[in-house]
Amino acid sequence: MDTGNPGSGAVGGSRPAATAETVFVGGRVFAGGTSRPAAVAVAGGRIAAVGPEAGVRPLIGTGTEVVDLAGGLLTPGFVDAHNHAVFAGLQLMRCDMSGQTEADQYLKTVADYAAAHPDAPWILGGGWSMDSFPGGIPTRRQLDAIVPDRPVYLTVRDGHGAWVNTRALELAGLTKDTPDPADGRIEREADGTPIGMLQEGAMDLVPVPVATHADAVAGLLAAQRHLFALGITGWQDAMIGDHPGNPDNFPVYLEAARSGALKARVVGALWWDRERGLEQIPDLLRRRAEGTAGRFAATSVKLMLDGIAENFTAAMLEPYLDGCGCATANRGLSFIDPDVLREAVRSLDAEGFQLHFHALGDRAVRQALDVLEAARAVNGRNDHRHHLAHLQIVHPDDVPRFAALGVAANIQALWAAHERQMDELTIPFLGAERSAQQYPFGDLARAGARLVAGSDWNVSSPDPLLGIHVAVNRSRIGENPDPFYPEQALTLAQALAAYTEGSAWINHLDDRIGTVEPGKIADLAVLDRDPFAHPAGEIGATRVRRTYVEGELVFAADA
């Protein structure tokens, strides 16, 4: 990570900047929580001046590139606080179904990919959505009809399930007599035969070939190109390490960082293996010690506490409902033993790790807050900047605890909207009261919680402007316009700050990036318009024209 001196001050200061390499004019800047007219000069990879255009123009020399914002907005580079860039990049290179929405489209994509790759021993990919199939369950027979002779393994867009064909089930030895694993479920036909949908831990029963190191590096660089095109200049990768079916991306990041190919600033969250216990802590300490190179640092630990609501594995305080609205016996799954979790959090906190929790159900959220509170009682306050990601259902009693404990709320705003998965596979099984507690961004902000924002890509689109659109409108552009509990909406300034300053803070980079002010590193994005000057319903139509990392142009829409 860059730890250099802040550089030159603002125009008119005691140390005026030298000739700038780049000057941005003719638009507005997101600074101080609002949009305002200003020009910006960049010199030596840092912001040298922010102010009236007349005061900045003297920094233009013969070699200066002058960028006309054309009425657009210059923002800090976006920072995605929760994604899976290596795995998302690999999906881009495989059978990628993320651009489709219907079952027949998915099947055509699979058929086309199989035809184009006749020598591939496996058909691997993902990006399909549960709401495209009755009850959220696709079948093996659908895949058998188009690829009968090779195993097919396609992850659902949220990563919590896999659609497989009969050949894949045969290779895994899965039959009607195979029991469900403790942390997952094999969906079945009437006679118990696996239907072709594997939930959570059952995914790991299939011997999927792991991508090579070279392919994983290529995936990371493909992901970086895609993220740069969206104005994203840094992220936190929420799964670093060995994970069934995926390569160990720790050496992938280190190679890219050491070679300079990784230009983005990335914090890696080391994966807590829920099949192991406290004996893995020395391994995590070793990886952290070895895991700083270039613009990459493995300083966080990811603890996945529960699953997702759509397949009834999110950990809930009260049971899920059945299709008739009656309570079931199912309160979801807790993936880590409570006693192990409590001691792990205390120990990891004492060792100086940041903790990054997957906490989706209200029981998982409360559990995470409880163990963090217990750790603080023993270890005292610190600046590790622990955060809870997803936060689909938060009990109202727990909302004020975020600010009280100094725990950040890591939001994936794109999900807070009416869509088929929400309206057909979630709300009916939560009931009205709990449904209204979903994605309570407004309540968290009003209670003083620090908001940071991410996408969970490849689960959903990494485009921060689409996420900001939903955070403000509580609906997706071009989809169901009815706002999803609009009282939980954020302002444009709040949402934009969460994706910039907030996420820079969670990565311990707020002293270097995240705001447009003199001395900060010039990680910047140029938007084609100022969304503050347009109706809120048009935020999602905003596009990124240019992206800069440390003053270097890494994406241009017109290139």
C-alpha cells in the first residue's frame, strides 16, 4: 500500500503545487458530502489542488492533460467493501449466465458454451437466479437434455447453491441413500433421488476441478478490468484461501501484486474454515505476515455465520413460515459452533485482525454483535474496524448496537428492491413483520452506524451506481417501481459516501483515498453527469467515463 507523503497542498497554500499532470475542469466534484463546482489538479499521483477553476488553471503546463468533465461529476474512486473478484473473473471466462433472467435463456447459454468448448471435460459456470425456476429449484433433467455426456456444475448467482446434471451426480456418488451434510441440503425428487440442486455444504460433495493458478491470475486481471470500467479502484475480497471448488486465491493476489499487475488497492479477508477450530489461527497469522505486497494486504478474517433466506439457511431468531403462513421448525443454520466462534473472535481481535462477518439473518446479526461485545469486554476498544456484511434482516433491538460497539454496517444495496426472488421466495416465508426489517439502511444511518458498501460480486452486479440507485430509490432501474420499504432509503450523498469514504475507511485507507482533497492519492472516477442535478430515478443511468488509479488512467470509455 502507498504510504508516501501527502504531497502538495491546495492552491494558495504555503507550498504551491508544481505543474500538474492532469487537470479536471468544466464540471463538479463530490466533496464534503455534496456536489459543488470545482476544478482538480493531479501531480505526482496525488491531488494537488481543489478549487475554483481560475485558481487551478495556472497549474496547467505544456505536458498537462486537461480533462473536460462536460458537466459531469468527479468522485473518489469507488471501493467495493465486499466482493469475490477472482471467482467473478473466472466466471466471466466460463459459462457466464449473469446476463440472463429466464430458464430457457440459461439453457441456451449452457448449450452454446458446451458446443463452443467440445473438449472441456466439465461445463463450469454460474450466475443463474433461483426465481427463474418453480420453487427456486432447477433440475438435472433440464441439463441432461443438452449436455448428457459431461458433468455440468453451475453455481447460483448468490453462490449458495449449485445446479448439476446427472453425470455430475454420478461422479460424486450421490444417490437417494446419500444423507444431507450437516451444513447443506440435497434437493430431491419424490423417491429421494437427487433432483440436481445442491444447497450450501452439499455443493462441496461434487468433485469439481479447481482452476489452475494461471487461470485464476487471468480471472483476477479480467475482474480488475471490469471493475475499473465501473469506476472501482479498490475492494475487499471477502474470501481469501482454500474453499471447495475454487483455487486458493492468496498466491494469486500476491503474484499479481508483486508484479505490479494488480493496480487496485485490495484488502484480503482470510477465510475462516468452519470445518476447523482454533488451531487454524496460527495459519492465519502466518498468512497475514506473508500477505502484504504492492497494493494488497491480507489483514482481515472472514467468518461466515449463516446462509441465505431464499433457501431457508439464514439464521433466524424465529422460525421460517411455510407456504400457508404457519411457523415451521426451521430457524436456519449456524455454520460455526457458538463456543468456537466466541473464542475465535476474542483471539483474532486480540491478534489485531479485522473481522468481516457474513451475517444475513437476524440471529446471525445478533450473534456477531454479541461475540464482538464480549471480545471488547476482554480486549478493550481498538481500531480494527470490524464489519457485518449483508444484513438482510436486523432486529430493531440490534440496530443501535452497531454505533454503540463501533461496528460498521457493510451493505449490499442492490438487493433492497422488489424482484421475483424477494417477492416469491423470501417475503412469504418471513411474514410481514420480519419482511419490514429487511435492509434497514435508513434506520442504521439514523442510529449513527457507519455505512460501508459493496456488491458481493459475482452474486450480483458490481456496478456501484446501480447499488446507489437502489439505496436511494429502493427500486431497480427499469424494474418494479414500487419502493421496497422506502422509509429505509438513503440520500444520494449518504449512498455515495458509503461507496467511497466509507469503504476506504473499512480498508484502513481513509487517510490516503476516499475523498477528493489535496494530499490524497488520485484514485478518481469521472461520471458522465452529475446525479445530484438529475431526478433520483435516473441515478442508475449514470455511466463512468474515466477511471484513474494514483493519477494513472486505467479506463476510458472512449478508448
